[in-house]
Amino acid sequence: MPSNLNPLGALPSRFRRQRVLIVGCGDVGLRVARQLPSRVRRLALTSSAERVPALRALGITPLLGNLDEHASLRRLAGLATRVVHLAPPPGDNPDWRSDPRTLALLRILRLRRLPQSLVYGSTSGVYGDCGGARVSETRPVNPRTPRSQRRVHAEDHLRLFGRATGTPVHILRIPGIYAPDREGGTPRARLLKGTSVLRPEDDVYTSHIHADDLARACLAALWRGKPQRVTNACDDTRLLMGDYFDLAADLYRLPRPPRVARDTAQQQLPLMLLSFMSESRQLDNQRLKKELKLVLRYPTVVQGLANQ
């Protein structure tokens, strides 16, 4: 395995019996687990007893527990040497500004031996609308949706946890995730439905990351991430949303989507989709490449979408 794909390759033997806990072991979490070296013990928190056999078959030790039920989390205290936190905030939380799941996890991690590092998967939505500007990690957050507000709340408490305990915490701000083998992970389904995109004069810039590269970014941050640091986890693509779907349509040999004015889109499209069309930004990924030393396997969506 090339050294840039194996974050443990240069570690001395005394550090090789690591235990990595994945909280939120969905598609990306499973990719993280698969890319860990075999000498690392892989643990995953799951609230579903039905998933236990499947996780075990992948060499992952399942831990039954629910971030919404604090008593079920006690067995996590002091268990892992490193933690990857990918669980999203609850969408139906009455306090739309907070993330009680992250608070529950941090309370448990304080109880016994602290982890050597913690990586959190946040969202690039915390920046809000940037008018198409290029956005580095030093830009102040300006969340415009409840989903992004909850992520800012989680980020703030993770930083407090890191400063108070000395645990290195690294936050990845993640844009649109795609992969051909990920459910809903390519534009194909949307293209087949003929869903409209904005006309060029109304269009917005969006950023992307292939799910495999995101998993590798999680591992790089877990071992090489600077303490209490934020990193944009995105590829090198600089495309307007409509141009992205045009590119995908050409690659898949499908009709390009219809273009509509923003006013028309607001009458036709779902609120969730409209929320993505209301924010324009181009993420800067220099920290990802220079500090985390991640060499992207899919530097642009052209390589990622074509690799099927």
C-alpha cells in the first residue's frame, strides 16, 4: 500500500495496537473502516441490532448504543484510542441551533482515558452564502439553515472539549459527497428525472469530494491533523452547479437538464434542493493537501464520475 494511503505506515510498534471508534458508521464510515490497516481494531457504534452481523462480517466490532439514549453509551468510555465522529445532528431537535448527539458523545469521552485524537465531519454549509467567492478555513462562519446552525454548535463544543482536555480535535468541513457505488452518490438519478438546474446568470458554485477521498481525509486528520484545526475536505473542481450536471450528462450520455430562472425554480423544486441552490462558494483545499498531505485519488469530478 502506498505510504500516502496508509496513515500508520511509519508508526513505531508501540503505537500499532490502535482502536478506532467510528460514530456514524454509514457509507463514509464503512469506507474509513475498510481503509484502516488490519492491525488496527475497528469499532463502530450502531443503534441497529440488525446491522451487527454485517459489521462483524467486515471485521468491525459493533457496539450497540444510541446517541439519543445517553445510558447506552457508557461502554464507550475509555474504549477507543481514536474517534471518527460522522453522526449527523438530529433533524427534529426542538432547539434547532444545538446538536445534543455531539454533547452526549463528548460527555462519555471525558469519563475515562481520553482519545489520542478526534475527527469530526462537519459541513461546508457553515460558511453560508459567499457569493461565489473562494473560501478558506479562516472565513467566519455564517450558517443560514438549521442544519448548518447545528453543525456550528457541534464544532464549538468540540473545540471547547479539545482545549479543556488536551485532546487533538480536527474538524473536516465537507461539501457534496459522491461516488458511483454510493446510494444517491452520482447525478444520474437526478438527470434521469429531468430535474431542472439554474440558468447561468442565476447559478451557484458548489464543491465536491469523492467518498473514498473523504474517508482517506478522515484517516489523515486522525493521525496527522493539527490540534483544534479546521480543514476543507474537497477536491479541485471549480464548477457551477448547472455545469456539473451538464458534465455528468455528457459522461453518462444522457440529456442535459433544463435550465430555469431562480423564480421558476422556487415554484418547481423541493425546499432542500433550493437550499443548496441559494448558497454559492468555492472551497479552498490547500490545507487538505499541504497540512494533511493528502494526494487526492479523484482530483476532479471528471475522474470521479468517469471511474465506473
